Amino acid sequence: MIRELGRFERISAHSHIRGLGLDENLRAKDVADGLVGQKKAREAAGVIVKLIKSGKMAGRGILLAGPPGTGKTAIAVAISKELGKDLPFVHVSASEFYSAEMKKTEALIQSMRKAIGVRIRERRIVLEGEVVGLDYNMVPNPYNPTQKIPESANLTLATTDEKRSFSVGSRIAMQFVSQGIGLGDVIILDKETGRVSKLGRSEKAKKKYDIGDEDLVPLPSGKVEKEREFTYVVTLHDFDEANARRGSIFSLFGGGSREIDNEVRHEVDEQVRRLIEEGRAELLPGVMFIDETHLMDIELFAFMNRAMESEMSPIIILASNRGFSRIRGTDIVAPHGIPLDLLDRLLIITTEPYTRDEIKTIIDIRAVEMGVILDEKAIERLTDIGERMSLRYAVQLLAPANEFAKLRNSGKIDLQDIERAESIFSDVSQSSAYLKKWEEKMLGM
Ligand SMILES: Nc1ncnc2c1ncn2[C@@H]1O[C@H](COP(=O)(O)OP(=O)(O)OP(=O)(O)O)[C@@H](O)[C@H]1O
Ligand SMILES: [Mg+2]
């Protein structure tokens, strides 16, 4: 899966989700693939995945509508997992389209093209093996000293026949970090370009470390360095940027945000079409998930409507927690603030509030995913919070509460840890109500 570095936080709140948790008849199981309840929505999403896979969703999109914290983002993530593990998943909030750096339509088209992958096959000289040693040399990020980034790393790879160590630079080390590659993973590294690709977990390592339910692959045999077919996924946006720079498509971490000429995009489309015709590449339309859809204005909607017609369009999933809302840039009030011509193209899935038991199970699953342990009172309290305030807030409190447990030298979060976290962090409804009170006070002066 392609992820942007800055998107870590957003995706990580949903890292427990592996799929939609449906049976062969597309019926939702109570708890499966990390998902709990919300059965109608999951089943609808399952049908949509079928439609997408059989090419019947072209030119159409999906709208997830429901109150905050009812799993809209969770279901979008699950859809993308069901579609395939190499597919790009791009998560944007509509507010991000408005910036000083580029036109809003440019920001939209760039997001769309980040959501389309191209899988390329080439014969290359590669290093392949199980990661049996990985030591980073971390330094402060020159642009943000509160973060540390790897400047270099010592990497040891093993096959059934040999073991070799390498010193790799920051560009390669960053890829290890961003792809979450660690000991026991089998990787393949393109010697010339430094591109790294994770093949899965070594079967051998599975016994040694016993983590998760990822793809298991055999320990490679023969030499670490060899010539073989190397497949990797780049996005259309990667191609665009590289062509705009007239550099190679391999300069992964260069460039900032800037506008790209439409000419360049046309050229890239042609280039990709040729690669596909020659059998050297395959198009992987991924998912573009747009949160807070009501913040899109009429121009963006019109632009997106047109772009959806193109054969190079990703699967578009919109989310809304508004009922009726004014379409931005007009005086028209419409369902979800979405123009009718776009609504016509959307299949709509609604999400419903969770029961107490469901909230409890979701918190439980998140705790397991984060590797934290809660005692019975703590989980009851978090469930109360999830029910009374929001699920998102309850889930967010897990991390600080765990820090407080550690300060007590305890491996288990208890009621006081939750209360301590709750007393210093606010839910959005609390923080906004608080500021509103202040505003009123100031006006009264
Ligand atoms: N059915 C579910 N099963 C498991 N986890 C879930 C489920 N629904 C939501 N979650 C988890 O609960 C948290 C809050 O849900 P999520 O962010 O998906 O809600 P949302 O509807 O997108 O909210 P918002 O309107 O605030 O964006 C997330 O960590 C999410 O992964
Ligand atoms: Mg959301």
C-alpha cells in the first residue's frame, strides 16, 4: 500500500481494520476483520467491492453518510483493503483543497492521481532476503527537530544460503520506516534505484516473533544479490512529478507541492498507456476518500464530475455527517451540500450509531491492536465515554492513558489512568463549547 508520510496518524487510527468481515454470501459476521456491527453498511460495501471488481462502478462514486464516529472512515479503509493490498488509498479532507500554494482544482486532480497506481514489472539486479539485522542511525529532522529521521541504517539480509550486511543511506532507510519493515520481513531492494518492496513475513520468522496475520512467504534461496523480475507500484502523481522535473520516476522523496502542467499529465497518460499495451505495466485504480464533503464548492464538484468520466479515475468515496447543507459557492441547499448531478452518480451507504456492546468491543479491539491492556473498570469507563461523548474520543484516550499507566509502573490501564487522561484532554464538543462561552463573555464586555 502506498502511503504518504504525513498521513500516518490518520491511517493508524484504523490499523486494526483488515477488511469488511463478510462471509461468501456477502453477509457481515458480528465481529470480523477488525470490524464490529454496522452490518448493513458493511454488506452494502461488500456489494460495491464486487461491482468495482467487475468493472461496473465506472463513472460512479460512493457516499458514506452518518453521524460522527459511526465508522465512515473505517468502512472506506475496509473497502480499500478488500480491493487489494497494493492499491493506493488517499484520505483527504475537502478543506485541504484550499491552499495558498495551488489552485483548488489542481489540488483535487493531484489527489485523484495519487490514488491511481501503476504496477510496473522489470528485470533488475536486486537484493532479496529476510531482514535479520536493522539498525538505524537516527538524527533530528532538519525541518522539524521534534521528529527524528534515519540518516542511514545497517541492514543484514539472509537467504537459505547466505547472509550479507549493507550500509544504506537515508532514502532507503526512510522507506523501511514508512513501510513499517522490520526484523523477519522478506524484502526486495532494487540495487540501482534503491526502491524497496516488502514481500511479506518470513515463515521462519513467524515462529520466532509470532506477530500479526500478514502474508507469509518462504525464506528466499540462493544468493542475496541476483537478477530477477521486480514489481513495484508508483502512482500517476509520482509520474507527473518526475516528468515535470524531467528527472527519473525514481526520485521518491524530492519535490514539494506545486502545480503541474496539464501537458505533462497528458504525456504521462500516454506513457502509461504504452507501458500497459506492451504488457509491462498494469493500472491499479485505488481509492480517493474525501472527508467533510460539504466543504467542496460548486467548482470542485463540477471538476470532479468531469474527471470521474475518465478511464483514469480512482474510486471516489465521499463522507458526510451533514443532512442538508448549502452547496458552497451557491445559494442552493442540497442533501449533504452535494449538487444533484453528482448525487445521481453516487451509491449511498448510511452508518448508524453503535450500541454500548459494540462500542466496548471496538475499544477492546483497538487496545489489542495498540498492545495495551485495560482492566474491567477502565474499559467500562471508556465505553461510557464512547457512548456519552464520541467513539473517536474514547479511542484517542487510550494512548495517553497508557502513558499514565507506565508512569505508575503498571502494564495495565486502570480507572484512574482513564480519568487522568479524560481530565486533561477534551472532546471536540467540549473544546468548542468552552471557546463559545469565552466568545460570549468577550462580546458582553
Ligand atoms: N464498526 C467498526 N468496527 C471497528 N472499529 C470501528 C468501527 N467503526 C469505527 N471504528 C473505529 O472507531 C474510530 C472512530 O470511527 P471513524 O473515524 O471511522 O468514524 P467516522 O464516522 O469517520 O467519524 P467522523 O465523522 O468524525 O469522521 C476509528 O478508530 C475507527 O477505526
Ligand atoms: Mg471520519
